[in-house]
Amino acid sequence: MFALAALATPASLSAKQTLEEATDSIKTIYKNAQGGDASAQNIVGMWYYNGRHVDQDYKLAAKWWSRAAKAEDAQAIGNLGLCYQTGHGVDRDSLRATGLYNRSIREGNTELLKRMAASADKGNVFSQVYMALCYQKGIGVKKDIYKASSYFEMAAKKGSVDACRELGLLLLNNKQNTDAFGYFKTAAQKGDIPSTFYYGRMLAEGKGTKQDATLGMIQMQKAAEAGFAAAQLYLGRAYYEGNGVRKDPSQGYQWMLKAARQNNSNAQFQIAEKLVAGDGCQLDYNLATAWFGKAVANNHGKAFKKLFETGGALAGSPYLTYLQARKAIATDNFETALKKSKDLQKSKTEAIAQTGKTLEGIILCNKDYAKRDLKKGVKMLEKCVATGNATAEYVLGAMYDAGKQVERDQNKAVDLISASAKAGNPLAISYLGDMYFEGRGVQQDYEKAIQCYNDASVLMTETAAKHLAACYENGYGGLEADQKKASHILKGKYGSNLEALVDLLP
């Protein structure tokens, strides 16, 4: 590992004694550090790390450097990175160490880069990988793929899994498939999950090696089961196509769903297409729209728009009619919405016909519709509920919970919302979570609320996200209080994104 500049031998006196007996200049530095001076805080951190003027104490060193790092002191940021690299004073975390080093160098700590390069040239594996990343990404140096490859190769020869994976990717992108395959295989055999994915994919496709789809899928399954989203999507496609595995669309759907829930935008788009077609799953326009909305929010707008253009897979389809009806409802154009819903009811596909009836029921219950017929609307929704339509279950359940358009009946509300949630309706799952969070119609249960929010995953509503964040913030439901997690959840994008979808329609 690289060393800090001007390392000193540990002192034998205690911190209190030494500081009391220290020179005026040392006392001034310590006083300034206590007063918030970042440069002084960095120096005091050095004292504690090296045992100079004070007893060596890595935790206090990390504490002082952390305070200085918050004030954007470049030297302290790099020094804090050393703590995370070595595990001195904090839990060892190479990823966080790398991030801090990057930040320090970008803040102008050129000395850190020089020390890291010297350490790499002396054979330190961490430094070799880090210098490779610097040249690969242009951190403190001009991008140079050849130098990056050279450093990765040095570290790979010493058994670095990270170096093998990154070098494999560089070689793969440069179409040096045979060499790339070798590095991925080496890293995969050491348990690296991303490398296992690439190793499996190259086997399945015969890229850089003799094709073996069966062995490739065995490797892909390992990566997928370990939670690697790209592998889950690839495995899902394989089940749909029967590539290296027995063809099983329902299995394919489940694996693609796992990837989609991890916010893999390609999986989100493709699973929406499967839901529109009822391929490997029950046809569900409502759920398809939710996943399309997420995919479009993740930069798949052009692909979505193309589906409905002339010659597109969904041009003139019942699903287009459904979206047009949703758009009309959202803009209070109820007569158009009603016409579109009746067009859907003419379909010979029962699920599509039921979707149309549900839409009509929703329109007839809408308080802003001039020809509103609540009694007829509720009756239509009840008939759709009898067929197991999850959207009708959710809408009617929410109506009974609110008690604004029908007599309030929370027992019915809970039953209907639960049934819709069980069928996978993300709005119902979130709503049920809210009921448990608030103790509305059910006994308050934070653990059940959290489970609902986790089940809704990236499709949870904004209200659900706020409640889940509160659980992390306060340590509800058996969770460990985690302010960072709460903040991360609140920064996410939630909601249907319906407006963005319909704006892309022809």
C-alpha cells in the first residue's frame, strides 16, 4: 500500500501529557483544528495516525480526517481514503477508498497520484489497479487505454480479481475475445460475479471460445442467483428462447422481473412488452404501463415511441387504444375515454375485454364526469373483480377505504386491496403498505409495511417511498436506523410517469 508523507515513529507519551507540554505552535494547530480549521484538522489526523505528539489512534485519525474531508480538504480526503483501504480506524472498504482517492485527486492532490504511481511501480497490487483506473477514466491524468491495460496486466498476474475483470472488459471491447475469455474465466473461478456473467455469456455465444450454451447457462445461473441484474435478464431471455435451457416463458418472466426490480431499464422495457402480450405471464396493461413508465424514465423513450409508429410492434394495437383511453381520462376527456374503453370490450381476448370494462367502471365513478353513474360504475367494477381483475380490485378497494363515493367499509377495502396486491399490482402493494404503516383498517405493523414496500420495489408510490424512508430514518419495523438509506430513497423517482408515456404516442 502507499504510505503517507513524512511518517513518524509513534510517540510514547499520552495525548494529554504531550499536548500540555507541547510547543506553542503545536498547541495552536490543535486549537485551530478544534475551531474547525480543515488544514489543522488534517495535521492532527496525521499525528494520531503516525503516533506523533499523541498516542497512535487510528479511529481518532479517521475522525479528524473525516471532519476535514467534509470541508473539502484534498489532503484529508486522500488520507481518509488510506484508512478505508487499510481498515485503520474504520471498516475496510476498497470501493470507498477508491472513491475518496478519486475525489482527492480531482480536488488537486497531485502528490497522492505520484505516491500511488510509485507504489504501483514497486509492485503494490491495489496501487496498480488504481493507476489503471486513473488512466482508464482520466482521473488526474490523460486517458490512456494502453497504460491502463499495462497496469491491469501487472495486477492480474499477481492474482487480482478486479484486474482480471477490468482487463477482460478492455480486451472484450477491443475485440480480443480469446484473451478476454481467459481473464473472465480466471476471475469467475475465484468467485467474481460480474466475471461469471461474462464468462457464461461468452460460452453461450461461442465468443473467444468453443460454444457451449449449456455450460454458459450454468455460469449465468450462478451470477443470476447472486443477484447480478444483467445475468438475470440474460437468463430470462434464454428461458424464453430455449437457449442452453429448456424453454420456459414463465421462468423467463420471473428472471426478467428480478432484473427489472433492480432498476435494469432493458429488463423493465422487455417485461412491459411481455405483459402487453401475456407472454409467460398474465396479460396486464396496467402493470405493463407501470414498467414502460419506469423504462421511459430510464431513457427508453425512443424505443417506446417506435413501438407505436407505422410498422411498429404495437401500432394500431389494443394496447394503444388502452393508453389513449388513459390519456383521455387524465385530461377529463371522458367521452373519448368511454369510446376507447368500449372498443377494448369488443376484443375476443378476455383479459383485454375486462380491461375495457374496468376502464368504463372507473370513468362512470369519476366525480368530474358530467354523466357520472356511480351505481352502474361500482356494479361494473364488482363484475370485473369477480373475474380477478387486479386493477378493479385496487380501485374499488380504495373507494371503500376512502368512503367518499361509497359507504366506507374497511374490511372490504383490506380484502380487495390485498387481493390486488397478491396479483402483483404495485399501486395496491404500496397502498397496502400504507395501511399497515398508518394502522388504517389493519393493526399497525411496520414490518408488514416494509415488506410491502420492498415487494413494490422501484414501482412504489411517492407516499410509500416517504413511509419507507421514515422507517429507515427512525429504525421502525426492526430496521437499523440509516439516514443515508432514507435520503437515498427520497431522492428516487416514483409515480406512474403516465404523462411522459402518452406524450410519446402518435
